[in-house]
Amino acid sequence: MTTTPSTTQLPAGVYTIDPVHSTVGFVVRHLVAAKVRGQFSEFSGTITVGETLEASKAEATVQAASITTNNEMRDNHLRSGDFLEIETYPTLSFTSTGITAKGADRFELTGDLTIKGVTKSVTFDLEYLGSGTGMAPGSTVVGFEARTEIDRRDFGVNFEGALENGTIVVSNKLTIELAIEAATA
């Protein structure tokens, strides 16, 4: 039997994102034929589960310099003015503006995503994975996975590299993928 999700299934409280057990990642097409995956290793945030969806929210900050694709040359290029311009824009951020139930353990999480000083509304497909007892005495953990697709040009990431034959080096579309574990204090 499928039930409509509500925050009564999620333990109410304020949860701090555990960066050791979470991933803020992305996937982008490279040379049309392959996908490159990367992630950010430094981020923080909180998830507030209220008594209602309207009282629930999420906030996160990502350190742009922590981007890694397991290739130093590519990572340095991504930190440059062609992409994230980390000297001018050291952080990326997300602040939720609404959550909508979409089925058992499924939600849409809408919020303001800021990259390179440009803020746009995005909607993540969000799955609640469950909750349990945390490692610290008396703590509770919750888990979520979320994903959305953005056009990097909407955020001022306008690198237009192409090969001599016209093949685009990096796709304009990219997928953001989150795997989040968060715990109460």
C-alpha cells in the first residue's frame, strides 16, 4: 500500500549535513560521447524538518575551490574564469523555497541556487531514504538523494570550447546529484 508522504514520516528537527557521509556531485557530457563526473569535497548545510512541509527547509553552502574530477589540470580549469571563477565567487549556495509531496518518500524541493553570483530557481527530485539512530548518543540521522538538471549558461558559466570540427567540448546541460546524510546534535 502506498501512502502520501508527510513530514510525520520524517522525525521533526534540525539536521546538520554530514560531509563525511554525503556527496555533492555533478555529471556533464564531454565531447558529446562521454560523461565526466565530479564533486565538491567541502560543503555544509542544515535541513529543518518541520511539523508540515511548509515549515520544512534546507540550506547549503559549497566551497567552489573544493571541486574535484580526479584530474588536476581539469580541476584547475574548472576553478578559473572560464567556469567557476573561484577568486571572485568562492561559494555556491542553495536555499529552499518550497517542498511538495509527490508520492511515497518522493518530493520536489524547489529553491534558489546561486552560482557565480547568479541566483536562479531550481527544482530537485528528492527521495527520502529513511531515518535511524545516529552515531552520537541521542542523535537521529536522515538520508536523502536528490537530482536536478541545469543549464550552466543560466549561471554565467559561459565556456564555449569547441574542436576544429565543431564538436562541443563541454555540454551546456549538467546534472547535479546529491546524496545527503544529516544528523541532529
